[in-house]
Amino acid sequence: MRLLAIAAACCLNATLNASAADIKSISRLATGPGNVLFVADWKAARVHAITLPEAKQEPAATAFNILDLESLLSGQVGGARVTVEDMVLRPGTSEAYVAISYGAAKTPALIVVTSDHKARRIDLKAAKSTSIELRDAPSPKSEFWNETPERSFTVTDMKWRDGEIFVAGLSNQDFASTLRRVKYPFDAKQSTTSIEIYHTGHNLIETRAPIRAMTFATWGGKPYLVAAYTCTPIVTIPLDDLKDGAHVRGKTIAEMGYGNTPAGILSYSKKTEQGKTEDFLMLVNFQRGGSIIPLSQIEAASSRPGFDKPVPFGQIAGLEVTPAPLGGVLRIDNLDDKSFIVVRRRLESDSLQLITIGKDLSFRISDFLSEYAFQDYSFKGNEFQLKYIKPRQDKMLKEEGFADHVKPSE
């Protein structure tokens, strides 16, 4: 009996207590309670909870204007070429945590970038951390397209909510699309739910392809998971349905466009032109721009029967959304009540950037050469421009570092 108890204790210890020094890869990040940062290591099929040191609290509206992020990150890893895996903002600070892989071996690194254009690499060997192994991870031997390990989809998105970390991805089960729930501080328990959906573009009930981006929302007093899949159905699932061992079908409420992979979906609030505060979701994509989705639209769509018939390629169905000019955005997070922080690849300059974008219009004025940019353009005497355009432009110019470009009103 004593040997069995020792063996059980050793097994539990192995399940829970791998150090951050052992991180072999990073696919997704999530901020947790207090100073906790969750790091998903797909190679080891683990989630690490790193306790960060105290950080200076920054006032709202701390702008990020880092237009050459690649060289800043590369300088932290000896000049090697880097790939950004994920980015999150540490709430209440001017610290953005950027997960990268670099070099031929795709070595993982975690780098803190601040709004004053400084960067520092986190010493994972010295970091205080705990971790948990994810059950039933995919085999490391199988590959997609002869290069991408199936195991790299163990964690496709990860979010913190009310004492739990929600982990979307794949398992090695027949119904591979999986949502795991893990309480923190970690114990040996974890809830695993397999998920199927009706895919509007493919006309298939799909059980393998995983959630690619997810967020939470509440309506009618009930919490829901809102998920986006490749090619791009939107699905809602009541959180109460996500129980250990359950197999659930999410309700497909919309089709957002074929030939696309979601890069992220984010909940946020903003004031409308009528002065009311409303809740929205921002969906950003690798192959398309962004979509601003009122939460009221999600609620209304979720109250209707789910899709069970195909949507023709090229059509958007189920939601009335506003397109957002967010091409090239790789990752997005809330900076504060008025702004997003994004990692993007700006196509015109082929530059990797870490920048602030206002939630009001969701673009940067310095991206464009328009009539307003010419030195001899004047707002004087044009009531429409002075009332509706100039105040927004002045705000963007100041936030983007061009306060000297603000034109006089008179």
C-alpha cells in the first residue's frame, strides 16, 4: 500500500509540477488573477501558471507606437528571425507580453514590450510557476501538410474566467475538437468536453476541426461561450453544457466568410454616438479584415434555430456586422476602455508592429494618405468637418505621435 501511495503521489507530482524552465513551446497566452500569466506549451501538452513580479500601474490611454517590433524582439534572442505566437496585455500596465519562437529549432521565448519602446526577455528558468498536464493530447507523430504537427493544435485558444482557465484545442479522441476547463490554483482535476458543430460552408457536422478563437458573453442571465471556427462559422454554447465527459453540439448562428481563419475574438464595450455604452465582439482574421459584432446581434441570433443548411461561398449570413479596417492583425487585446492593442503585419511596409488602435473607428490615421494629410488642407469654415472629423483626427494624431500635425480650427 505504501508503494502504491508513493507511486500515486509521484504521478500526481508529474502531472502538476513541471517548471516553467521546462517550457518547450508556446502557442497561447492568457492573463489570470493578480499577477498570473498562463502559458500553453503544446509540445509538452501543459499549461503553466507563471507568477509575475509586481509592475507599475499605468494610467489609461498609454499609447503603443512600436513600428518595428521585429527588430525589438529579435534583439532579445541574439538577432535570430522570430515568429510571433501570441500577445496579451497585462491589465492595468503598459506591459505587453509577446510569445515568440525563433531560429531553426523554433525555440520559445517570452518577451515583455513596453510602450516606451523597451523590451526584456523573461527568464523562464527563474520564474515562479506551477503547471498542469492536459489529458489526451494529440500524437506528436501526425502532421498536417507535411509540416505542421497535429499536437501543435492542443491549445488553439485560452481564456480565464471566474476561477478557471478555458482551453480550446484538440485531443486524441475520436471526437477530437475539445474544450478543457481547469481550475486555478491547479489540482489534478480537469473537465474535458468534446464539441461538434454544423459547418455552414462545408455542409458537414464536424467533430475534428477545433475552435480557433473564443470569448464569453452573458444574456438572459446565462453565460455563454462564443466561438469562431475556420472558414468561418460563429457558434454559441451555454457554459453549463461544458461538463466533464459530455459531448455537445454548439449552435451555429452565423457564417462570416469562407477561406479564412480567425486570429482572435474579443469582448469589449464602447460608447455609441448616442452616448450609450454597448457591448460588442471584435473578430479579427488572418485572411480577412475585422468584424464589429454587437452583442445584441449575437443574443438575437442565438435565440433563433441554428443553421442546418449550407451558406453559399461568398455570403455573410446570420449577423449584421460592421467591417473593421484591421487587415494584417495577428493578435488583439484590450488596452483600456477606449483602445485596442494589436500585433499586426503592415502590408505596405512589410513591418511587424505593436500599436494602439482606437475602438471608436478601429484604424490609424497615419496609415493613410488622404486629403487631410496635405499641409495646405484647412478645416476652417467647414462646420461638418469641424464637428465630426477634426476632433477624432486630432485624438488619433496625438495618440500616434503626430501632435505637431494637428491643424488649427480657425
